Amino acid sequence: MDVILIPGFWLDASSWDDVAPALVQAGHRVRALTLPGLGSVDADRHGIGLRDHVDAVVAAIDEADGPVVLVGHSGGGAIAHAAADARPDLVARVVYVDAGPLGDGGAISEELTAVDDEIPLPDWSDFPEEELRDFDDRLREVFRARAVPEPAGVAHDHQALTDDRRYDVPATIIACAFPSEQLREWIVEGHPYVAELAAMRDLEFIDLPTGHWPQFTKPAELARAILSAIDGIGAVRSPGR
């Protein structure tokens, strides 16, 4: 299976370096992406928007030999969802790593403040405590040293979706900072945060208790969770599915 790894904000393809080898060893063809504007701290990020990142993932799908699995971390989950909307017949599954699908008209993170058309990595005090679980001082230093400012348009642009067949694409949520039980409760309650998630017709959850960056805090466990999602083994369906 072709597996396309989509990083979250402030990260490039190398953020998957401790996860990808296990996927390759399992026999999958793995491609980790560095999205436009994230190639280096010195890259030009002016004018890069959400659609540019979606188009980069769609291009990777079109270049694959067959159906793909998209794995999107954090903000990369919204990008994966839009790519599945663009190519619903070519995406075998979307795996959301501490992430979820972003509905039409939504923005990934409008609250993030841009400076000169880019968003630098905020201070750690700006992140919820749950997201920083297992993220010790060493990992925080490593992350900050490698972080690349995010193009502001990616965070602030509104999602544009057009094909309801995206709801037929099987999806797996790897729940980290918040447990799947919480997400299932929100679905039952009709919480707007999970409205797009609730519309999915083939939805599974895998719990991986840690912070928001499991590719750093628990890479081996994350690789096993992704393989489980690909194989359709070890997941728990949400109520009513």
C-alpha cells in the first residue's frame, strides 16, 4: 500500500523519521511530504495558502501506483480530508493522528497570530496541558530547533469541499491528547467540533494516550497504530457505526 505521511504545523517530512521505517518494514511504500513553505526557515511563505498544501497532497496521490492511505497529523488532518474530498476514489483510508476532518468553510487555526504572512511556533505556555503530555524538555528543545514557521494562509484560509463521497472514505482517528471516549461523547451530543467526523460512514478509533506529537513521544506505538489502521485490526468503532 502507498502511505502518504502529512506533517502538522511547523514540521517537515523529517518529523516522520522515527515512524516511517516500521511502515516500510511492514511492506508499505511510504512517502513523507514537506509541504510548500516548510522546506526551511528561510523559505518564502508569502501567498502560500491552504489550497497549496491540499494540492501538494493531491499531486502525491496522483503520482502513486494505486489507492493510497493518507496519514495526517494535527493540521495535516484537515489537509488529508480535503485531499480525500478531491480524490475519494483513490484514497483507501485516512488516518488522523490527534486530528480530525475539517468541514467546508472551516479554518484550521484562525486564532494563531501571523507575523509577516507566517506563524512562528508559539511559546509552550500557549498549548493546552494535555497536548504537552510526555513532551519533556529535551523533546521541546528538539522540536523548537527544527520548527519552521507555518504559512499564515494554511492556518487562516477556509476549507473548500465539494464531493460528499468523502464521507464514504474509511477513516481512523488515533486519539492522543484527548481519548476516543471524549470524541464519541461529542459525536453523540452533536458538538459542532466533530460535525464532519459524525457524518463519516466508516469510522474507527485507536487510543494512543500521549501528547499532541506522538511521532516524537511514542513513535513505535504510533507506527503500530498506523499499521493497525491500515490492516483494519485492533480498532474500536464509534457508537452507532
